[in-house]
Amino acid sequence: MQVIPPALERLISDLARLPGIGRKSATRLALYILRRPAAEARSLADDLMILHEAIRLCRQCCTFSETDPCIICGDPGRNPRLVCVVEEPGDQIAIEKTGAFRGVYHILHGVIAPMDGIGPAELKIRELWQRIASGQVDEVLIATSSTVPGEATASYLAEMLKESHVRISRLACGIPMGMDIKYADEHTLAKAIESRQILKNLP
């Protein structure tokens, strides 16, 4: 006997595919949506429908944005010669909340993880190299997480950039080993940015 109506079961299954959402959480969310007015459910559905139409990748930093360039890349008050490299847009949001960084960003959209079939070619590394090769970057701040894949990605980037003209730095104290930076508090991230370590100085 099927206790859950098919339409509700389909929504639960869809929600359970989201990262960090298990079957119990998906069921709780689905029941919450069902209890809300139909207009709210339609609004949510409409937002999901237009998401891929409204959002694109910024041609400069590869973040998600409704404008191209994005708000940060188009801000004349930012320092375009200081580029902070992060794994995901969520990391960029976390750093922005600190108010400690006034440069621009480059989003890799992942980390190097050979066991998962993710190598440099699957990330936005070629786009980063093109920005640096243009001669318009003085420093690259590598702000990948201190997880094993994050450290491997940081090492790869440092090795790739060591013969370039740019200064290379890395987030320093404040970020515990194994921690994803998007979960760090604002003061910890601000301190890590201020205390970044230089991996390669300019000649």
C-alpha cells in the first residue's frame, strides 16, 4: 500500500537529490510546501523555471550573475589587479561578508579531485591563466579550502603560476585544517585575508 501520494513522493525524491538533503529532510520540506498556499508553491516553481534563463557566468570571474560583468567586476572601487581564487560562489559570498577584501575574484567551480574524475580541465583554470597572461593582474590570492582537494588545487595553481609575473599568496592563519571556508565566521576569514602568506614574490 502506497501511503504517500505519488505527486508528493515525486517532490520528496526530487528534493532528496539536493546536496545535504536526506530523505527525512526532503519529506519535511515537501510537507511544508504542501501546507503553504498554492500561490507560494507556484512562485517557487516559477523562480526555479527562470533560474537558468536569468543567471549566467560572468565572463571575467566566472561567478553566477544576472549581469555581465558581474557587480563586483564592474565596481570601479575594486582593485582589479588583486584576484582572489575560490572554489565556489559560496566561498566568494563568505569572503564578501567580511568586508576585508577589496579586490576581485575568480571562481574555479570545484577542486581537483582525481578520484571523482575532476582534473584541471574540468575547472575554470584556463580562464584564470588567460586573465593573468593579459598582464592585468599583480597578485593572485589562492583561497581554496584547507581540505585535501583544496590543498591539492592550491599546490597545482602555485606550481602553474610560479613562472608568471604575478605575486602568489595563500590564506594564512584562522582557517583550520580540513575546514571548508564557506563555514568560517567573518572575523576568522578577515584575519586570514589580512595575514595571507606570499608564495611567490615579484622579482
